[in-house]
Amino acid sequence: MRRIRPSKWALWSLPRRVIVYLLVVEVAVLAALITSVLAMTVPDGREWLTCLVLIACGGAHVHLSRRTEEQRRGSAPGPHIDLTSIWTLPAVLLLPVPLMALVVIAIRTQRYLIARRPLFRFAFSTSSILLAALAARGMLDLLGVPAWTTAHPLTMLAEAGTTLAAALAYGLTQLLVVAGVIALSMPKPARAELFGTAPDNALEAMTIALGAVAAVVLIHNPFIAIALVPAAAVLNRIALLRQLERDASTDSLTGLLNRRGWLDRANRTLVRADHRAALLMLDLDHFKSINDTYGHVAGDDVLRAVAEVLRESTRAGDLVGRWGGEEFIVLLPEVSRLEAHTVAERIRAKVREMQVPTTHRRGGHVVIIEDRTTSVGLGISPDHGPDLDSLVAATDAALYRAKESGRDRVEPAEPALHLPGQREH
């Protein structure tokens, strides 16, 4: 029989502050559950039936989606969105706290037996879900637990509002608890690593909404909830396909579009804008000296900082991508030459003002405040090219002129030469 050696657990390899955080969360959840068990009344038959149906449905969902979940877990940055909230939220809304906890622990245990993640990760993930469930339950107690029996429109509206408040408490609590351990574990986590991407959060919101629907179904007939299991498994498959599609078009380091993803969207965007757009191509000046002086980890941090500048300096409809290495590209649809030049200068100035906290080759902390300038090429469609390929070529040439003219400047592209018979826009 294999001996269990607590001293060899992977938990102890984590930073001390992370270990303390994990233990505080788990002890707080354990204390709350013990208190609720001591104060509980005997559940009635309907509550036990609802509990068992949720455990069965959640377990079936876990087993049906086990392969897609492993693929999703292995390829997504940031917090993993566990879609079993479809079953845990109804437990929050309909069951006393001890039975609610039983549903969460039973479903999570089935997940653990399949995934076999490190035990401390399983324990913390389960605790974060339980803490979110307790927060949602506290919101229900504060606002009044819905009776779910009245047909009066105003009462039903109030109960819907209470359910929404509990769902928000559930989602936000879990998000913040997980973000806390990520913030303590990483020196400088990106926003997406802390709080997930917008598609991730939309998926979580959809899952919680389905959990509220499942609660309503369970109120009328617990056995009808079984019909939601295939739908939940299909949702896992859809989430995987969307994630794989996003990964194929996203630069893993910066979170921006990669070259392939940018080109695919830029062609469509340019057509929709009737070829009225501006193109910016940026190249970081003296970037090699940053890698040579501080190391590649510092270089990666600089690239992430530039990506954040680009996000902050552009509109939601603009296309921002990493072109390759230390080059970035931005398509600004439906802007004038003056507006595009203003955006380019704003980006150039913000890059120059960046102060990038990072680590040097020996692991010590350092802030990069030099060699942060960028050269920018600016092209206008259709003046500098009738299609995307020619516009990129003209803007790239402008970028190289900016580098040759002293760097840290915005250089406009030269007008395209129209050959005989070429159609002008």
C-alpha cells in the first residue's frame, strides 16, 4: 500500500502567502458549514428529492463532458469556467445550506475522480464554489427567500430580482476568490488571467442563468430537470469550439489577435468600411537591447505592456494585433487622416511614458524606464493602397522610413502609384 506523505504534497511548493490564503478560505468555509449543520432542521422529502436529482444530473453532466472539459482546461488562460453552476445554483436557491453543500461536494468529487488534479487544487476550487454559494445564500436571507408559490405579478417580479441578486453574489464571489489566489501566485498577472476574458465571463453568466432556469424547473417537477443534462453537455461542446476558434486567432503572450486572426478580420472590416480606414504599424525601438540587458522575461512584460497601451488607446471596433516579434498592427475603420494621426501620436506618447515592472536575469525586481519608444507607420485607405495587401506594404515601408529617420516618430505612407487600367476608388 502506498504511504501518504503530507510533507511531499505539492501544496508546500507554493509561496507561503498563497498557502495562508488557501487555508484561510477553506477554514472559513468549513466553519460556516459546521455552524449551518448544527443549526439545521430536518429536511423534508421534497428537499431530499431535489438534492438527489441535482447530484444525479450534475454527475451525469460531469461524465458526459469529461473529455471536452479536459481540452478546455488545458488550453484556456486565466480562471477555468466550470459549467456545473447549472446544478449548484439551484441548490443555493432551493435547498438548506447542508444539502446545498452536499450537492456541491458530491458533484465536485465526481469531477476530481475523473480529472485527478492535485488534491489541494480540488479542495480550494470546491471551497471557492461553497463560499460563493454561501454568499448567494446570505443574499437570499437578506432579501427574503422566494416562496415560489405566488402568482401575483409584482411578487413574481420581486422574486426574480432576488434571484438575480443571489446569482450575482454567487458569480462575483467566486470570481474574486479565485482572482485573489492568482494575484498572490503570479508577479504581474494580466487582467484576463485575473478575471477571465469577456467571452469567459459571458459563458459564466450564461451558465448561471441556466442554473436559475433549472431551479424553476425543479420547483414544478424535479424529474424534468433530467432533460437539461444533454443541453448542459452540448454547452460544454460549444464552449470548447468557441475557445479553440479564439485560441487559433489569438496571440498567447499579449492576448491580441495574431497575424492570421488579424488578417482574417481586417479584410472583412475594410470591406464593411467601404475601404475608408487607417492602418498603423508599430515597431518597438531598441527592443533587442531590453532582451539583452534584462532577459526575455522582461521583454515579454514590455510586449504585454504595449498591448495594454494599444487596448486603452483604441476603440472597441478597431482591430489590434501582434504582427510578429515586437511589431504590432492596428486597423482604424472610418477615421480621417487627422484622427488616425492623433491616435498614432497618442500611442507613441503612451509607449514612451510606460514604466514596466519586471524581473531581470537573476530574478530580482526592476522597472524598465528606458528604451521604450516606438516607430509608427501610418497608411490611409484607399490613398495608400486599394486593398489590404497594398495598404500593409505601403504602411510597412513608412514604418521603415520612421526607423531610418531617427525612430520614435510617426511617418505617413506615400501615395500608391496607380498603373494604367488600375481601378481607383
